Amino acid sequence: MQINRYETTGSAGQKLIGRYRRDHGVIGATANEQTEDLPSHGSYGNLLFDTRWKSKRNEIMTRDNGCCVICGGTEELQVHHRQYQYVKAAKGFKVPWDYPDHLLITLCKSCHQRGHNKFKVPILII
């Protein structure tokens, strides 16, 4: 498993809304485990150009029939992570292509942005 070291913020115990957290939340953390100990998130965007991500992205889009799972649109498609996973032993987040398929969905740019504006992606500490 490859780990990416990138930053996020949040606190444990926030209310789950559907599959997402309304506030920057962490799943699997105790009250003593705070996310300010998590490493920097700055290099994440560069990983999206990696051939392994491009391959995984194509697999997910094919699985979702090349359309947004929310509105059915086919323009400006993106693959969304429904959860981020922080690996305590490795002190970093999993790289984007190292997630199971069920945690990835195809969204159009508009639905993806709307989702991120309304909810924060939960973080699972493993």
C-alpha cells in the first residue's frame, strides 16, 4: 500500500449526514485523536496525473456507464472519493488509486462541486 502525506482538518464526533460529514470529521478516532496531527495534503493534486490514478479513474467511469451517478450527465466527469483513509502505522493517507471501488463514484463537475460545498468527505483512521 502506498501512502500520500497530505493535510486535512477536523474533529471527532461530528454528525454524519448520509455518506458525508457536515463538518470536517473523522471516523474511527477517539476523543484524544485529533486531526491536527495529520500531515500536509498539498501534493494530492499532483497524484491525479499519475497513470495508476488515470487507470483507476477509467475503470470507475466505465463501471458507472460513463455518466454522473447523481444527474446522469456525461460532460466534465470526475471520480469522487466517498471517504479518505488515513493509515496511522504509515502516518499518511492512502494514494487515490489505492481505494476499493465501492468508495469511488463518477460525478459530473457540477454535482461534485455541489457535494463538496455542502458536505466534507469523511476520514477513516485505520
